[in-house]
Amino acid sequence: MSSYTKAQKAAQRVHKERSQLQNRKSLGLLEKKKDYKLRARDYNVKKAKIKQLRQKALERNPDEFYYRMISSKFEDGVTKRREEDEPLTPAQKKLMDSQDIRYVTYKRNIETKKIEKMKSSLHLLDASTSSPMNKHTFFVESTNEAKDFDVAKRLDTHPSLLHRAFNRPKLIDLRKEQYTANNEEYQTQILERAKQERYDELVQRMKREKQLGVVGAKMQTKINMKDKGRKVLLQGETESSPAVYKWRYKRKR
């Protein structure tokens, strides 16, 4: 029986959906009943919502208040809940601040070690005099030898190169003409440029170390402010120094 029914359905005429008229092609596809039902339901839902909001606006009390107004805010047409900070005790806040100052102190110690290492590797010159701070000491056997001591001969270099602390070729290299005038000037420029770059880096690190020291002092002052006790402000905070307070002396039991 089922096979007969299937055979009948196979012979039935195929019904096609009615398409949009030729003169209405610009309006798009022809709307069917299922499309109309969806559009009508959406329209009615929006209409009911607008009616409800209009009724609320008419019945609104201008003195109305509820506690969620404190914990929420209105941004870009949307009501959002304010982010509440986690409740922390004063001891926990002080511990967090102390961890921050430990990190600043750690970074400052790193900069200090790098500065000391760079200072030991560079030939620092005194600002008041042009002579090097480092001294080269020679030891001799007697006083007469000290009187007749020739530094150029001892260093095996030309007397005109004694003022240099680096790039001081020996006489054997000068005789081999390995250091011509142009080559020597070029090498000197390279060394001077490299030395200047190292000095610039040293200055930057010293400034950074000083800034970290100021930041650490200001953070320590804020931590001290959380302690109990009467205090008096002696000096206000500046860009290069923290505020100075004086606490009232309290006798400890």
C-alpha cells in the first residue's frame, strides 16, 4: 500500500512558490506568510515594550532612590555595575605597598651594580683637571734610577703618546708603519665614539638610579603615613624629594 502511495505522489504535479512580480523586482523577494508572522511578532513585542516604558515614565517618582544607584553607573546608554575593590584590611594594604617598594629597591640595586661595573671599566676623568684619576706607578731599585727614569722608554712608545690612557701603540708597531696618520686618526675616532656612548649610558643609568631612589623614598613615606600617631608636615613633596613629617614622640612600654 505504501508503495502505491509513493507512486501516486511521484506522479503528482510539483507546486512552485509564487515569485515576485516583474515590475516589483526592486522590492526584493516576495514575502511569505512565515516571514510575515516573524515580522509581525517582532513589531508587537517592540510596541508592547515601548508602551510599558512610556507608562513607567508617566508614573516615575522624581524623589525615587534605591541602593543600586550607588553601585551602578550609566555609560553610553547602558547601566553598568561599578567594579568594587576587594575588601582589604589595613595590614594587607601595608603588606602590598611593602612588596611594591621591595621591587623598586631591587631594581635600584641592579642599576647601582651596573653603574659600579661601568665606572670600573671606564677611564673616568676629573672634571676640574684634565689629568686621569687613575695613576700608573713604576717601581725602581734605587734613587739614581728614579732620577734617570724615562717613562717613554719603559712603556716602549713615543713621548707624544704618553698622555693617552688607551690606544698607545709601541715603537715596534710604529716602525712597521702599521699606524699611519689616517689610520691612527680613524681608530682614535672610533674609540672616542665608543667611549662617549659608554659615558652617555652611564649618565642615563645614574639618572635612572636617582629616580628610583626618589620613588622608593616617596613610597616609604606613604607606608609610614599609615602608622598611627600624631604627625606634623615639615616639608612638602617635590619632584626630587618626598614629603618630610615629624611624628610626636611616644614612649614605648
